[in-house]
Amino acid sequence: MGKTLFEKIWESHIVVEKQNEPALIYIDRHLVHEVTSPQAFDGLRMNNRKVRRPDLTIATMDHNVPTSDRTLPILDQTSAVQIKTLENNCKDFGIKLFDINSPNQGIVHVIGPQLGITLPGSTIVCGDSHTSTHGAFGALALGIGTSEVEHVLASQTLWLEKPKTFEVRVEGKRKNPHAVTAKDIILSIIKNIGTAGGTGTVIEYRGEGITDLSMDQRMTICNMSIEGGARAGLIAPDQKTFDYLRDREYTPKNYESLVDSWKENLKTDSDATFDKTFTLNINEIAPQVSWGTNPGMTCDVDESIPSPDDFSNGDDNQKRGAEKALEYMALESGTMIEDIKIDRVFIGSCTNARLEDLIEASKIVQGQKVASSVSAMVVPGSQMVKKQAEEMGLDKIFIDANFEWREAGCSMCLGMNPDILSPGERCASTSNRNFEGRQGNGGRTHLVSPVMAAAAAINGHFVDVRKLDLN
Amino acid sequence: MKPFQNVNSIVTPLDKVNVDTDQIIPKQFLKLVQKSGFGKFLFFNWRYDENENIKSDFILNDSKYTGSKILVAGDNFGCGSSREHAVWALDDYGFSVIISSSFADIFFSNCFKNGILPISLESKMVEKLLLETNPIEVDLENQMIKTPSEDISFEINSHKKKILLEGLDDIAQTFQFVDEISKFEEKSTVPSVL
């Protein structure tokens, strides 16, 4: 019987395997950031251990760095200590670091692919759940905890139980690909499979609706695999993948011979079977807006806020969850999504802060002004994205419209730096999680695509971007 | 890591589904660079209001549950962020067993690295335990939860059970396979980054 892409990558990385026990899996790339690594380095020191493969390890600072003027000192002392700690750890253990002043600094999941560090068929880990992003290149990319970060630093391996396989087929063609984006596809998938629908599995996204997407868009899809509960998300590499990674700063020297072997090996065999399958048809799909406190609580932009009774389908827990969510979000069932007014707009995060995201959003913003009741910001995913956008003049478009144009980092996606919502503020956000307090204690998050966020900024409320001329 | 000891305690019933790690330990506490002392920040935004006054309606603030070592919660516990700080906070607060109908993968794995036992049971059983007011016993060796009215058996992977019972250092275990790791590296075709 044939094998899935996941099974091929898994089998080619087994170091030790025993029946009914986890396998020891080799890790090709380890990405490190300031928040989930300090305790791991401490553990190495306490036990007098080294980093086994500093040459396979890369670090940057993204989660708590300020996105304002980088020439100023960091005011938050605990953040400053954490950043300094990463610098010291990288120096002590010989790890390459893209620090706050590096032109390569940025969100770890944006810089990995941009620098050619992410490679098809490889295993990649990072102490961050959105590591699944790198699966867009056909890599098995897993988010891990700090103990596992320490384990990989020390041994370049991880003990892993073999996940199940989950095929998500995306069929059909979007009528207006500028208005209905990769973000809307993945939010629709999560709405359907649920936030635990992928638990214990690695998803492979397949079908015409996926192969049609650019690499930036594929990263948006794989990024949110964890929001569907999956261990990882994968897309088989194709010519777009190989072209994207060619001639990057860290692209391997023998790249073309690697491409030849990837073309041969990195695909699911036609007779392979998956443990589970879900199919989404995107012919009629609408822009999505989350209304609740998890990413599965999402509806079409032209719908109204659902009633908790819609969720009572034999499961009282789900109904109570919806009631609690509406209470936290201060929303009433029956309100049209387009009638929801917003206070803040955040265009950023490892989900949607790549160049293409900013280009698409800028088309909505060009020649317009942010509504007077709204405060809006753009936080590019990396300093490299920022520079490319500035070379295209996108910064001027956003600044002229009264958006703030910031330095790269995770920023208001999780609000570890000063970029946070105030209690009660409502935000249209291109990030990945709408959990209670995620963007600031008491803040209310609506997950949307970059074009939806841009249109909401201009209008002060959600707008169905299919009505706008985006071509 | 400390070996897991059997637990005899009342349960703290947290009757919520999809409890994410942002709720277990909010982001403002992730800036610390040590592993200890996170217990006081556990469920911070549910325990305290904006002025850091105690919210009397939150279960952890009910003195009845002081000293409880077993947390029982709804489906998909620990979803979201990979932050191990969530497990450090639960551990530091005093919980050593978490019972739910399902757990998110990364959280589940993080528990075993810190001597915490996550137990998955059928929803019906979890609902019963949410209502249990008497102390219960969790016996890992025999994979049994003993309540005054019944004994409930639970499943656990034998490898994970051994790690908890013996308090094994994961990395020291892995170093037994250092020759296999070196052999793997010799044949690996994935180039270095640097």
C-alpha cells in the first residue's frame, strides 16, 4: 500500500523505534525565540550539557519586542531581561541569533521560509504552536513545549508518538480570490471540523483549492492547523515551493539536486489512505468573521450572530460555551456581522503579515482614511517584509490613511509587548486566536483576513469585501 | 523530575470546555525566565478582576477547594499556545492530576515532562466527577480512580506511565541512544543552516 507524505517524512527521520512506544525522531531545524527558551538553556547549564547541533539551530526575538522606535531602550524591564537572556544564551551556546537590530529579525515563522532555512521534507520544531506554518513547504513542523526545546537542544531529537493522518481536501475555485482569501478557507475549515477536530493528527491539505494558492497564502492555511487542534499541517511541495526557496540567504548550495529528490519523493502516493478525511468546496465560500472566543466560532460576513440554541444539538456544553462567548464579546444573537462596530484594527502576526497580505490590504486602503472612531496598525511580519513593502511604497499608503506603520514582531497577536487592547475594545484582527483576553485583558477579537481588516478600518464596521472593486 | 505519588484529594470542578492555555496562564506572565512561582498567576484573569480583586464566583477562589490536587475540566483542555508555563502554573498551584474528556496534544505532552498526570475519560465519567464532593484517590500504578461509589479505570501509555512513576530524566534516557543519533547524522542529507 502507498504512503502519505507525512508517513514518508516520519519514516525518513526515525532514529530509534520500538513497538508500542514513542519513536525517537531526528530534528533537522530548531527555531528558538525569547519566551519559551530561557528555562531550557537553564536546564542545559544545570546538567552541564551542550547544544548538540548549533549549526541546525537559529534564534530570533519576536514575541515581546516593542514595535515602536528600535533606537529607544525597552521600557518594560522584564521584557528587556528576557531579550538579554536570549542574547546571552545564544552567545554561550554558539547559536546564530537575529537580534532586535538585525535586518533578518522578525516573527520566527515568517523569517524561516524567507531565509531559506525551512526546507521541504525536513523536520522543524520551535517552542511555539504556530510552527505548523512551515508545513506549507512540505516540512513536518511541530510546536513543542520548553522541556522539549531543551531535549532538542541537547540531543537534536524528540520522542514522538506517531500521529494519525487527516486529509483536508479543498475543492473548487473562489469566484473572487482578492476578496475571499486563504484566511477565509482555513477559518471555514476550522468552523467545520471544530477546534479539536484535528487532535492527534497531522493534516495534509490537498486539492485544487490548495495548489492554486501562492506560498504566502499556503502559510496562512498551515499556520492555523493548530487552531483545528492538529499536531501539524502539510502541503506537498510543487514548483511554486521550489521557486520560492531558490536563492534565499540560507538556501543550500546543492539546491537543484535537492529539488530533484524532493520532486521524486515528497508526495502522497495515489493508493495511500488517510485515517480521516474532510472536504471543503470553496466555489461559494464567503469572507469569514469570528464572533466568539475560539477560532471555530466563526460565520460568513453576510450572516448574523448565531443563537446559542443553534449549538444545543445534543451537547449542552457547546451551547453554554456559545452563551459565555457572546457574553464576553458583548454581542447579541441576530445582529448582522456588518453592523458590528470596531475600535481597533491589527494587521499583523505569523498568520497574515507577509508581503502579499500587506499588498492586498493596501489596495483597500489606497486613497482612503481610517474611520475617525478607529485606531489601526500594520505590523509587518519581519524586517525584510517591512523593507520590501517600503520599497513598493506600501508604508506611504497605510500612513496616509492614518494607519500606524510599525517594526516587526508578534505584537498585538498576543499582546506580550506594549501593543494591547484596553478592556472592552473590539478589534478586527488578522491574527489567529480570539481567546478571552488574548490581545489584552477584556479585549474582544474578531479574526478576519487582511482585506477584511483593512475594509473594517476604513468603514468603522465590518464590510463584505466582495462588494468592493478589488481588481 | 519528582516521581508521581498516588493522590488522595477532593476534586476542583472546572465545568468549562476548550480551556485554552491563554486562560491557564495569561501572556503577561510569560516574560519570566525561571520555571518556579507561576502558581499565583494560574487562571489569573478568572481569579482576579481588572483591579486585581478576587472574583468570588470563580471556583478556585472558593475556600472549599483549597489544597485540592485534582482538577476536573471539560473537553479539549489546554488548547492553543504551546506555553509550558501553563503546566508549571498548575503544578506550582498544587495540582498533580488533570481529568478531562480530551486534551490538546502539546499540553498533554508538556504534563508528562513535569510529573503531572493528565487522565482522559469518557464525557459521562467526567460529568460524574465534576459533581463528586468526596475525596477521591488516583492510583497510577493500578490505573484506577477510586471514588466512594465506584472504581474507574483509565488508560495510559505504558512508556508514559513509567516516566511518571520513576520520575525519569528524558534527556538522560535519550543519551543512551547517542550512537544511533550519530549514525543517523552520518547518513542525513539535510544540510546545515550555517
